[in-house]
Amino acid sequence: MKAIIMAGGEGTRLRPLTCGRPKPMMPVVNRPMMEHIVDLLKRHGINEIGVTLQYLPDAIRDYFGSGSEFGVHMRYYVEKVPLGTAGSVKNAQQFLDETFVVISGDALTDLDLSQAMEFHRQKGAMATLVLTPVDCPLEYGVVITDQDGRITQFLEKPGWGEVFSDTVNTGIYILEPEVLNYFEPGQKFDFSKDLFPLLLKEKQPLYGTVLAGYWCDIGNLQQYVQAHQDCLTGKAAIKIPGTEIAPGIWIGENTRIDREAQINGPVLIGDNCLIGPGAVIDAYSVIGNGCMVQEQATLKRSVVWDNVYIGPKSAIRGAVIGSRVKVNANAAVYEGSVVGSDSVLKERCLLKPDVKLWPGKVVETGATVGSSLVWGTAKSRSLFGIEGITGLTNIDITPEFACRLGAAHGSNLGIAARVGVSSDSYAASRMIKKALICGLQSAGAEVLDFGDGITPMHRFAVRTYNCQAGLHVRLSSQRSDKLNILFTDAKGANISRGQERKIENTLAREDFRRVEARQIKPVRTVEGVAQSYARDLIKDINADILKQNRPHLTLLYDRANLEHIVSTALSALGIAADNLDLPRESGIPHHWSAYEELLSDLTRAVREKGSAAGAIIDPNGDRLIIVDGQGNVISEDKLTALISLIILKEQAGPVIVPVTAPRAIDELARRYKGTVIRTKTSQQDFINKIMNHGFQTDGQLQRYLMNFDALSALLRIIDFCARKGLTLQELVAEIPDFFLHKREVQVPWEAKGRVIRKLIEEQSGKLELLDGVKVYHPNGWALVLPDPEEPVCRLFTEGLNMEIAEELTDLYTRKINEIAGA
């Protein structure tokens, strides 16, 4: 016997899951619905299968092919125009030269087809309809038979007043080939509406057989979720892929589950998945192949398709998540919601119950979505953030993305433009660097590979080797699962926002320049860049005095990235140092917060060893925390003032500081007859202001870059103290006292503009609008700064004492909340 699977349905009621995917290819327990039907036919000895197609036919043909991988032989018949159920089967009339089965490719069933085929033969039927009892027959074709099984009456989708039976048409038929002679090829004709009423009218042998078992016509999202639960509980006798490692818990191949994760069956987890520590996979959840569920994330009664990323502490409740969706940290998706494939839910966003996101949507950080999103762009608010591009390693920033990004950047540079590329020493960063290089080469760039190093080394190398642009790849020191790509210009400064927008637009349009093969330039590996940078660090430092004094330092830094640079510089200057660095247990750096937590250990070690100073150096070489010889911690703001003091003492200014820097710097500038230039708070604006200030020598530039080069700042501070015969604590004592306070205030994206406008409108005193709104008060100032990446406003205040600073913070927190809530 042969079979026809009708697989032409669009599944409009199942959107957004069927956007770009035919309904028979929707997964049920991690296998397409139609694959379960193929298995059912094969179990009942039917190996010759025809498939009628209409909507996205290639998706089905490409998956099943000839059918050989599934133990059957398949052929396909595509409707160019809709012909109805019978009309589509008529296309396969030549193939159907014997009794055949017709079955839908988008229903789920375990009915005994062999029993139906035997009934058909015994009755000598021309057509046999497989029937099954249901609780609510209103959505189906109701069929009534006599005692012999002969059909006497049926009605499509009756009202309750018309219901005369609870046995309904399953859409599974056993047919003789001659039924296809009742209508012409190309004629729109339906089995239940046209053919069967005609056979009944002509008194042909039309029978129905009622079969016990499971049958579900998956017509809507609720039925889709219910079908998974029926499979997991055994109500539907469907083969579940994977190994049942415990009662009701099926796990696929190469899946790793942390011992601290909690799995409460019945649950199915697919192949090649990763379930992190503290994650909870609760009953009636199905997770597809290649998914990552990060630490402390929770899933309950949810269906997750393939290659989905579920971030730390996120929550999925009774929802369906399409393929390749990214659910970032602390996001929540609630009951009845559906997230279309390739969508992105950013950190702390929330999808309320029954919300549907069509494919490719982006929900911004902290946003709450209360209604379905059908139209709109898949583009995020901005690809670039505070500094370059940051994203989850191998989730947001993949080799494929990096290659396209490199091509986009290269396309906006001239052909044969020289681009310096570097990364930190970690494998993920090196992988992305190689992909960026491939994209740059494809656009005709000449690539100089500076090897492994830190951010300040990269900036130095771009200037030193006369590059027109640079790219540096580094793992985030704030989040070990994130990666950052820094874009620099010919001076080693961050590229402008205009250049960022050009790269974003080129990437979005995929308008890449592709050069001829002869124009592709080989990568030039530049040796010894880290050593050259280390020598440059110390070239204008007085090594003789330092060797005489032999100051001892106690340090805390990442050996993997910094050891070769730190050891080269310190040994050349005769500085002895101990490194208290954390032991590394994996191929990723420790969080900056992990180093900060060891600050008390560092201060104790400084006192015990009698060190001149102690320091924590950021793994990327950007940030610095200094401890003086008495174990006092020099805060970030005080460090800015300390660097300004040294610049003022050596050359009488100007000093360049962000708008958030304390007024104590202005007092120091007056004392030393210098000037203060204030910039926007972003590192991009701060560095660019320094780079474009027109310094006469590289050494002079290096002094100003101390704010962004932790090792340079540390060495120059120690050098200055040695030359002036001062201890670090004596130098710090010259800085006037100041009192700064900071706070983060949650503000929805849509309210940020209103907050700034209202604050400006209601102020009658002195305002400064260099960056955000800075309001001056008699005893201090307050700065309200909208964050470009988070749904928050950052609040900075300074007062004559800490009590005044905190009062200003509280005052502006209330103002912001009142305006945002209006």
C-alpha cells in the first residue's frame, strides 16, 4: 500500500511560529510533525510515500530528501495554485495505482492504520474515513455511521444545535485509486466538502471506522503546547528522541547538565545542549538541540526550539520560543507568549502573558511588552555601545558576524588601507580576531596582526605602525561571557559616531566591497609589539632614580594578558613587585569585581610587605585601583585628581577631565596656574579630546593617556614620587577633600527625553549641557546623564560635604521618578 502525506498547509493560526516555516515542519518533541507521520506509516508497512506541497515546499524537500534516511521512498507533488485536499492529491494520480492512505502532515497521532486498512479491505470500500471521538466536535467534520460502519451523514464544523455525534473526521482516509476519477486535473476539489458528499449521493461504498488512540489536529498554539505535554506523559505513543536517564527525563547526545542544575520531569532536553549551574528545567518543558540555558535561569511548561540562548536568571513560563532566539540575562517571558525565531530579548525586558513577537524582533533592555509586535524592524537600537561593539561571546558575536563586520569596516576604508588588529590572549578573542581579519581582507584592506596584548598596547601600535584604522578584540572584564570589539582611528582613538553609523549601515545593507583575488593582501604579522610598547612606556621615566630607590610594589593583575608587558617594564626600571593574581581555573579572565573583592587582601599585603604602593590592574590594562603605602585605597575619582595634580605640577596644565570630575581639580589648577578642559563622560569623547589636543611629543601624550593606561599611570606616579622625594600618601594629601555621590535611576527608554526636557525647563539657575544636564547649586552640583545602553539615568552629585551630596542625589532621584512616571 502507498500513502500520500498532505503537507501544503501554511498554519496561519500558528503564527508567528509558521512565519518562514511550513506547519508540517514545526517540531513536536524536537522532531518535525511530519517526521512523526512518516514513522507512523513506516511502522504500518507503508514505505512508498508521496507528499503534496504548496507553502515553502523546499523546506520539506530539503529535510526529507528521497526519504532513504528515514527508511522510506518519497516523491513530491507541488501545487502551483491551491487545489483543495483532493485536488492536490489528484496531482499524484499516476503514482497512486493501488489502494492508498491519505494523511495530514500537520497532525499528531498514534492511531492503528493497519486496523483501518483491514477494515477497508473487509468492507470492500471505495473510501474509508478514520474517525475518532472528541470532547468538542465543533471545529471538525462530524460523521455518523450505521451499525455496519457505512457512513450515512456528515457535516463540516457544525454548531451545537447541529451536533449529532462526537465522532469526527481525522483527515486520514483509505482510498481506492478510482475516487480520483470523479473530478478533473487542476479542478479545486476537497475531500470532505466535495468528494465524500458526491460518493454518498451516488451510494458508493463509503465507510467510517472509529479507532481508539491519540489524535490531535494541531490547529492553534494551545494545542501545540498540549501536544508536547501529551507526548511527555505517554498519552500519545510517540517516539521521544534521546535517552531516558530517569523516569520522564529524556536527554540528547552530547548534552551537559551542571550538577547544580535541577531537572523536574517529565522533560526533554535535545542534543548538544548546555544547562548551567542553578538552572531549573521544570515539568512539561521541551528544549531543542544546541540550546544554552545559563546559570539560575528557569523554564516551566515551555517549548524551546533549536539553538536558543537563555541567559542567566531569565525566566520562561508557559511560552514557546522559536529557533535562534536570544533571551538575555534577567529577561522574563510569561504564559501564552510566543517569540518568533531570530528575535532578541535584551537584558531585564519582560513579555507579558499572551504576547506574540514576530520573527526578528528586538526588545530593548528593560522594556515591557504588553501587546504583540508584528511589524517593525529587526534592527537593534544601535550596534555600537559606549565603547565599540559588545555582545555575548559566540552568541551575539560569532565568527560569521565578525567576518561580515570586518568586511563592513573595510568597505568604508580605502582599498589597501592599513588596519592594525590585535586581541587579548584568550581563545575566544583570537577566534573573533581571525574572522575580522578575513572580512577586512575581502574588502581589500592591508592587515597588520599585532598579536596578543592589551588595549593601550593596541592604541600605541596603531600610531606607531601608521595604520589608518585598528580593531582590538577582548573579553569583557565585567562579564566573562561577553566580548568587546574596539574600533580605533589612525591616532589610536575611538572612531567617531559618524564612522560607527557608516559601519552599521553597511552591515545592515550588506553592501560590502569585494576585491579581485589579486587585490587580496596577505596578513603581515608584526613581531614584538608588546615589548615595543613596554619600552615606550618607560622611555621618559627616570630609571636611574628608581633603581636607586628600588620601590617595592604589590600588584594584582591577570598574568595571561599582562605578565609579558609588566615584567618587561618593571625589570627595566629595577622595580620589585609581587603579584597576588587569582589562580585561573578556566580559559577566561576573572571579573573585575572579583579583583575588587580582593582589595582588602591587597591593602593588608601592602602594609605587611612595606610596599611603596599596591595596585589592581584591569585585565585589559584600562582601569587601575591604587593603594598607598599605608593601605589607603585611592578611589577612581581621587585617581583622576591625582593624575591631574601630577600634570599640573610638571607643566602647569591644561588638564583634561570628564564633566563628572570633582571641583577639587579646578582648585588645583588655580594653585598651579593651569587650566581645566572638561569633556563628555564617555571614554570615546574623553580619549578623542586628548588625542586631538595637539601634543608636541609622544611622551607628553602618554602623560595625558594615564587615565586610560593603567600600567603607564602606575609607573608615572611611582616615578614622580621618586623624583620629588615624596611618598604616595604625601602626594595624595595635596588633593583638597571632595564629596561625590552616584546613583542609577531606572527610567524607561520612552521617558528619557521627557526627563531631560523637564529638568531643563524647571531650572532657573546655572545649567551646563555639555553632557546630560548639570545643575549648579550654592553648595554643590547635580548631573543627570541618560545612559545610551540601559533604561536608566545616571546621577552624579557633589557637595561641600557628603550629607549635601546625598541630599542632592535624593532630590534629583525624586524629580526623575516624578517626571518619568508622569
